[in-house]
Amino acid sequence: MDGGAFGAGKAGGAFDPQAFIRQPQTLLRLLSWVFSIVVFGSIVNEGYINRADETQEHCIFNHNRNACNYGITVGVLAFLSCLLYLALDAYFPQISSVKDRKKAVLSDIGVSAFWAFLWFVGFCFLTNQWQASKEEDNPMNEGGDAARAAITFSFFSIFTWGSLTFLAFRRLRDITFQEEYNTLFPNSPSLLP
């Protein structure tokens, strides 16, 4: 058997883009990446409005600049985090040390759980501020679709990042099993493909 903890036995092998794209964590990470673009893009593009008699722009979420800033900041940082962990996922089969793999997966668990929490907070915050917005502050309902899109995709992001956390826990379990197996049976072939 050629194996190891998720390809550790194949460390140094050629990169297979089709196999990489078909992995569930890759698909979820790409989906999270798109969701983060929608959230920060919709707020940046149509999240600020002004009245005809004013020159200063106000956040569409109850004129609360913090709501727009939070959505933009979390969206941009989640975008960058997705790119970073996509690169780590691509490099992961090249890591031959089980301990280094374990560290990578533990960081994935922590980061994914943290982002699921931040998206939950963002969803609650944006929804609350959207509900508190007054009709007279935006009589033409400018940017309403963008605000609803930011709220909706913040909600979806909770589940994609939560699913990434679950998948990382599964990977950790498999790596831990492989580490224990290698300790008990050092001269045996690996069990995991």
C-alpha cells in the first residue's frame, strides 16, 4: 500500500489539479471565497448612500459606519484567508511529516471556527442594523439589494466555514490515527490511502 496521512506516503509527488478541485474542503473554500467577495463587494459598491441635500455618505445599515466597516473588513480578511488556506491545501500532500500535517490541520480548525464565529457575528450585526434602518433615511431604497445580499451571504458563510471546521476535525482524526498506528507498528505499511 502506498499511503500515509492524506497522501503523506506520496509526498513529493506531482500535483493533480483535478483531484485537488474535487476535494470537499477545496470546494467549500472556493465557495467561501466567492461569498466573501459578494459580501465586501456589495457593501463597497452600494453600501453607502447620501441624500440630495448632503455631500457626506452614510452607511446603508442604519447610518452605522461600523456595520459597513465590519462587513468590508471581515469580507476582505476572509477572502485573503481563503486564498492562504487554498494554497495550504494544495501544498498539504507535499508535507511528509505527520507532526507538520497535524499543525496545519490544527491551524485550519482554529481559523475555520474563528471565521464561522465572525460571520455569525457579522450576520447578526448587519441584520440588526438593517432592521433598525429608517425608511425616511433611504426613501428610494437605494442599495437595498446589496444590503440584503451582504446579509444573505454572511449567513451562508457561517455554514461554509462551519463545514470547513468539521472537515478539518475529520482530517485531524485521521492524522492522529495514522500517527498512533505508525508508533505502534513502525515497520508496517500505512493504512490510509
